[in-house]
Amino acid sequence: MQKWLSIVGIGEDGLAGVNPIARALIDHAEVLVGGARHLAMLPPDDRREKLTWTAPIATSIEAILCRRGQPTCVLASGDPMCYGIGVTLTRALSVAEMTIVPAPSAFSLACARLGWSLTAVETLSLCGRDPALLQAVCYPGAHVLVLSAGQHTPAIVADQLTQGGFGQSHITILERMGGAHERQVEGTAAAWNATDVAGLHTMAITCIADPGVTGWSRVAGLPDAAYHHDGQLTKREVRAMTLAALAPLPGQLLWDVGAGCGSIGIEWMRSDARCRAIAIEPHPTRLQYIANNAAALGTPNLTIIAGEAPGALKDLPPPDALFIGGGLTTGNLLVTCWQALPAGGRLVANAVTVESEQTLLQWHSQWGGELTRVAIQRAVPIGKFLGWKAMAPVTQWAVVKA
């Protein structure tokens, strides 16, 4: 297909900094698209059609699609494929129809200024995204680069770091990188008070933990104390075993049916920023626990469905993996979940009652998979000594649908 759409990345130095190929794409376009800042870089006497981004962005995307086949150029900041408009456009158009010419990304420029290795830093965009995402990438010694949403972002980030036990973290604001007005503003999270910050900037954070703070691992099996709950919590050892059986892969979707406090879905999403999960739970108090835990542990995008399974499962997008932590004897629950799971999908179910265990035995006899029974004991004080306290044995069925 003929390439009619070009996406050109522009740095802080404006059109003077683009390469000859990018310049030719801009010059030969009949329609130019961009933010007001980018379109203002064009000569005042440029009479070509211009489209300014609107909210919602889908309206502007539709306007671009209406000009299919007409030479059109989108002006973007930095690298359009790094949290940029290029990613959005590739969801609506085949890359065979477009030419993408990036400029250095804000992350590349920031690493060049600070001497950081881009492959060794955590990257995050808070443009139109929940600041709680920061909690998933903070750990002692981490270098984090953040695309800010505006002047207010540094104060929000500083507060998040302080509340999360990283108040001594060092923050550097890198403004207008690559332009004549480039500037850096520095400080610590707990003492952050800078208000004179340019709207266009990137944040660089060196995470320094407060005394006694170790951060949360991304490996499955966070301490039970990481969660607010009312007792409906898959305990740490069983949770690690369950996530291992669910085997999350980047970009995959999990249904956590009867989510309790949300621990399985949260740790599924913590395994990779691209993992998605839906937590289905009918209890109002537990729904609030799920939301609070998801925000505190850096997975605010966990989808929460208030409702009783199997009825609440109707019309949900098909899962790659499915976990049932309770309610196995509920009529049609396992049948509904099995039917929703596509071929190759993984189902894991845990049982603690004899009746639920019998259900798993029946399904195992029909569909195969693996049955595992685990009994865990924890050492607890008995007077001046320690003794073993047994947790309820858990029977787990894990199966891949043929």
C-alpha cells in the first residue's frame, strides 16, 4: 500500500533540527497535524490545511483517516513510538501506510545528560496515566525516568515517593532538553518545594529508601502484610505457587474470579507492565480493598468488576488465564469459566473444602491437568518457644485447555 502518512519527531530545537528526509516529508505534505506548539513552528504564510489535536484524541484520528491517500504529516515530540502519537496511530493504521522518522526521545536525552544507561533504567509516562503506577517501579537504587503530565507532576511524584518510604530519593527535572532554554532543577522528594517548573519536562529519580524500607519484589509471593484484607487472602506460599501455575506472559489477560483482596490479579500485573487483569468480586468492602491494594502496589489499571460469578463474567474479553480462588461449588461456575477460556488458555483453581476438592477431582478426571495438594506450617510463638501452626491444606488443579 502507498505510504501517505508521515510521522515526524521534532525536538526542542524545532524544524531546524530535523533531518533532510523529515524535512522533505513536511514540505511535501498537503495536510499537517500536530499540537498548537508544533504547528506554530511552521512559517506564518504556510497556507496548507492544518489539524490541531482535539479531545478526545479519537476525533482527530478519525479526521486523519478521512484523508487517507492524501499526503499528510503528523508533527510529534521526540520519538513518536515512545509513549507517543505514533503508537496510537499504528492501532488505527497499518505501518505499511506510514513513514515514521523519530527524533531522540526524552529518555535518550535524559540518559545522555545524566550518564545513565537507558537499558538499565525504569521508564514511565504519567501523561494521562495514574501516578500510582510509580509504585511498581520504585525499589532501592532504581533509576526512574518519568514523562511528566505538566507542572503539577513533580509535586505529585514527590508525595508518592515520600508516602511510599522513598522520601530521600533524588529528583532532577530536565526542562526543554535540546533547546536554548534547557535547564535542570534538583531536590529530594521529602523536601520538594519547586514550583517554577516548565510544563515540558522529564523527571529523573534516583530511588533512596528510608531506613527499614526494602521495597516490594516483583516476584510472586509478596508478604501477606502488603495487603489490606478481611481474611480473604490467598496466603503468600499458596499465592506464589498459584502465580507459577498461571504463568503470566507480557500482554496476557487474567480473570481473577472471586478476587477477595485482589492479590492474585495484582501480582499477575506486577510481573510485567503489559500484563492485564480483571478482578471479579461481589463484596463491597473487598472491592474497596482491591482498589486500595492495587493503587498501593502500582497496578491502578487493574479492572474491578462488582458482581457475582458466573453472572458477572458475561461479555468480558476472553482471558489467557483464569484463577478461581473460591466458590467452586457455585452452580455453573466452572462450566462458565471453562467455556470462556480459549484453547491454550490456563485455568488454576484452589480448593480448601472437601466439597470443592471433589469438584476438582471430577474435572481433573475429565480434562486432565495437574492436581497438587500442599500443607503449610508456620512457626509461631508458644510461650517462650516456637511451635508449628498448620494452615488449611490447599488442593490446586492446574490445566491448559486443549
